[in-house]
Amino acid sequence: MQVLFLAAYDAALLLWVPLAILAAIVPSTRRHVMVPLVASLLAAAYEAFMTFVWSPTVFNPIRVDILVAMVALGLVNTFG
């Protein structure tokens, strides 16, 4: 089950890649793709900062924000 959660987390953080490719190849979809694209890119940058900069400086970090980020990304990417 842990592998499934890790795969869903990675997929949510890397969703900006196919959205960026879609926006580059099909210009007519840019208007519909920009909100999920920007949200996914910001979430990926935030999680990279939290993982590589913040977590090493804290003893035993508890990452509750991952749950919040996953729910927010899921809603934006579903309805965006």
C-alpha cells in the first residue's frame, strides 16, 4: 500500500510535465491547461523545497502538508 501512495504522490507532482507538453503542442488548449499546469508546477517546487531544504534541517519532521498538497492538486487537476 505504501508503494501505491508513493506512486500517486510522484504522479501528482510530475503532472505538470504532460500538461506542459500538451500546452506546447496544441496551442488551443493552453487556456484550459494553464491553471492545473501552474498549480502542479508550484506544488512540485514547494515539495522539492520541503524535501531537500527544510527536512534535513529538522529532527524527525512530520509532513502533514503532503496530505494537504495531494488533496489540493487532485481537486485542481480534476476540475481545472
